[in-house]
Amino acid sequence: MKPSPEQLARLKANYEDKLFSEVEINAVKEKVQQGRGVFVLLDARSRDDFLEGHIRGALSVPVSQAAAAATSLPADRQYVTYCWSHT
């Protein structure tokens, strides 16, 4: 299902405001290890990779589903997205 122009505009604004701000990786790592992160971790890998192992507390939001997920995630939270490849 293709999003409407209004949905695309809302998604773009949400991503620009919340998802694309840069956070120093070491700051995120320290907060995760200490259990004091004030953000939501989003694992952008496939569900199979997520099930094989992920950072504790992360949500599985594969890249292919990111646009749909952005419409249901609360806009007042900070999101940190991560992924990696085996190659």
C-alpha cells in the first residue's frame, strides 16, 4: 500500500525531527549498559537476524517496515536505529 502525500510529509518530518539526529555511539552504548537510556532502540535488520540476537530492549523494525512503523511510534520519544551486516 502506497502512502498518501500527507503521510509521506508527516513521515519525513518525523524522521527529520526524531530519527535522523545523530547520537554518539559511545553515549548510547554506555546508557544501554547502565540501563538508563531515555530512548528507544530500533533494530533495522531482518526479523530473522533480530531473533538470532539483538541489543536488550530493542524493537525489531526492519528497514522495509520503517515507514509504517513511524506512523505508530510515539512522536515524543527519541529513537536510535542500529543495524549491521555479516559481510
